[in-house]
Amino acid sequence: MAAEIFTEDYKITNFETNLHGTITLQYLLDVIVQASEDQSQAINLGTEKVQENGVTWVVIQYDVDIKELPKAGQPVKLQTQGTSYTKSFANRHFWIRDMDGHILVEVKSLWVMMNLTTRKMVRIPESVVTPYGSEKVKRLERLHKLHKFDVDNAKKMKFPVTFNDIDFNGHVGNTRYINWMSDTLSFDFQKGRLPTGFSIKFEDEVRYGDQVTSEVNIIDDGNTTVHQIMVDGKARSMAEITWKKIN
């Protein structure tokens, strides 16, 4: 039996969009994650309830396929499904659809459970996945393998980590990284292109007071950008964004 697909209506607000009038990549992730939290709240497994056991969900990777970015003022349907899990990892899918049911954005994601005290990954308790109807499997679907980063041909930009970057887990919210990454790209580059998809992988936490260096390679004649977030010489997050040119 397939896991339940949770659906809720949403309207894209002006402040969630950019110069193109389309939702930003950070807010795109924000709204789908909120849909998963709303599903969890509905079955009494919201963040606060899970954290009562000293653990919390942490995302490892998002693979995002963008057919059309939602626009300011557009009503959409947000959908999410906790599809499958092993003893250590869980898959969750998301969809953003227009009101006629056409898929605008599709997202696959990989999650782990982290101990809030040790900050280490722990075994996923059955009690926090079975209420979603998720299937226990031996192996999960593999997500996208990112391009290798070329450190010798990187453009760099530095950012301080401030109080407002920190989320309820005590580290930088995972949706913040994609903004740091895209901010390394010039105004003209982003004005002349729209993203068609991206994959972002999270390796380690970024904490308050850290100094972030966002690095980018522009390849494939500007059709692909490869990114990494560095702190103290260590990669904390990597991503790959694909683009299409617009008039």
C-alpha cells in the first residue's frame, strides 16, 4: 500500500518572488518543507513532538525538477509523501501543482534522524515513520550525483552567519544555503536565465558565528553552475543548478 499523499492549497506571495516575478529557490524549499510539517502536525508528529525524544529530522539532499516556477499571486497545490525508509535513511517526495493538477515542480529528498545532543545520526524509530504509511525497504532510490567542483576556477563570495540564519535545530536552516549559492552569480546572469532544476547536498552543519565562503563554477556555456559552501576549509554543502536562457 502506497504512503498517503498529503495535499494543501497555497498562494505564492509577492515577497517570495524575485525580479522575474517567480518564486525564489529558497522560498520554493521553504513552502514544500512547511507542507511536510503540516502533514506531520496533522498526525501528531510535528517537530516539537519528535524533538521530545531528543531527535530531529535533518535533510541530506534535495533533487528539484522545475517545469515552471510558480508566480506571485498564483494559487497552487502543495503535495508531499513520505515514500520509503531504511533503518538510517528516509525518502520524501514533494510536488507543486497548478490548480488543474499539472506538475510545476517535483522534488525528491533524502532525510536522516539526528540526536540533538550528540549532533550525530541515529537509527530512525519505526514510530516516527509508520504513521505516514512509508514502506520499509532494503535500499532507497539513489539521488543525483553532483559534478566535481573545480577549486582552481571558482568565483568566491563571503557571508557572515547571523542570528536570523539559525533555525529551530540550532544550525543554519537548510534552505538558506541555496541563497548563498545563487548570490555568487551576477545580476545579469540571473536576469537573463531561469533555473530548470537543482540538486543540493548537505554535508555538515553551519553554526552561528561561522564565516561562510560561497564558491561557484560556471560551466556548459552558462547552462550549469556548480556550487559549494565552505567553512574553515571544509565543504558543508554542494549543489548543481541548471539554467535556461530567456529573452
